[in-house]
Amino acid sequence: MDWQAIGLSLRLAACTTLALCVLGLPLAYWLAVSRWRWKFLVEAVVALPLVLPPTVLGFYVLLAIGPHSPLGRAYTNLAGLTLPFSFQGLFLASVLYSLPFAVRPFEVAFAGVDRRLVEASWCLGVSRAATFFRVVVPLSWTGILTGVILSFAHTIGEFGVVLMVGGNIPGVTRTVSIAIYDDMQSLDYAAAGQTALLLLGFSFVTLALTYALQRRVWLL
């Protein structure tokens, strides 16, 4: 079993999930409360990775972060490195690919908060930011936790985008899904089976936790 690849996948998933919380929570709250008539276009962009083939997303991410792109040139000038086939580029692609798995549960949870409670907090002189953290977040914690679990698990199992953007560099971009693919290519079915079984168990636990949160089984 390739523990180096497993460790890299866990680090990538942790960084991606943290970034999705920072970016996804305000975006999801805006989507939940905004009455802008063209909001559906933003929702479509956020949900695009759900239907877009990973290779297509990986192709466009490579174009966006390549050495000839503005973002790629800026990063090279600042860090002296390139984004393609690096952990940083892999992290950026993972954030984009897992975005809907975090934003959608966040948005549903925020939309379910009673607006009267939020308005009552405002009437008591509490700022909008404080109301968000004192009222909205506590009332939405199950949805937020669901989004965190799903985005973490989805990042662990990424393959197509990882292969397109990061390649297969041991210790840098070789994730657990790439390790399984390599084992299969080399006909090492025993190693592939062990790692696949680990991911199967992880996926089952993730789904069980998600459904438990949605149904609040601990209250029964």
C-alpha cells in the first residue's frame, strides 16, 4: 500500500476542504438569500463540475494556469515555480472540482434558516457578520458539516482532474487514486485491491455519516 500517496491525498483533501469553507460559506449564503434575477447563472457555474467531464475541466485548468497564461506567469514571477504538475496546481484544480459538493449543502442549510430570527438579530443591533456567525451558522451546522464531509471525500477520490493537472509525480502529485491506477497498470492486483478496499470503506463511512446528519438519527 502506497502510504506516501495516501498521505498526499489526505493533505490535499484537508487543504481543499479548508479553502472551500473560506470561499464556499459566503458564496453559499449569498446564493441562499440573494434575490438577484440572474442568480441562476452563478448557480450553474458552481454546479458545472457535476456534469463536466473531469478531463475537460482539467484541460481548461491547465490552460488557465499554464506558463503562458496571466495567472501562470504571475505565479512564476512570484514563486519562481510553475503551477502545472505541482501540488499548488493540483490544489487549485481540486477546489474548482469539489466546489459544488461544498456549496450546495451549505446553500440548502442556509436557505432553511428562519429569516425572522435573522431579522430579529438585526433589530437588536447585531451586525450582519455577527448575526451570520451567532445565528445562521449554529442553525445550519448539519448542512455545513455535510458539505465538509462530502468535499473532503470527493477530493480523496479524484482521478481525472488529478491526472490531467498534476500528472503522476511521487510525493508531489501522486494521489491514492493514481496509485491504484499504477498498480493496475503493473498488474499488482494485490496492492491495488488493498488500497481500493481502504477507499471503499472510507466512502461507505462518508455516506453513512452524511445520511445520518441529514436524518439526525441521534435524535431518534
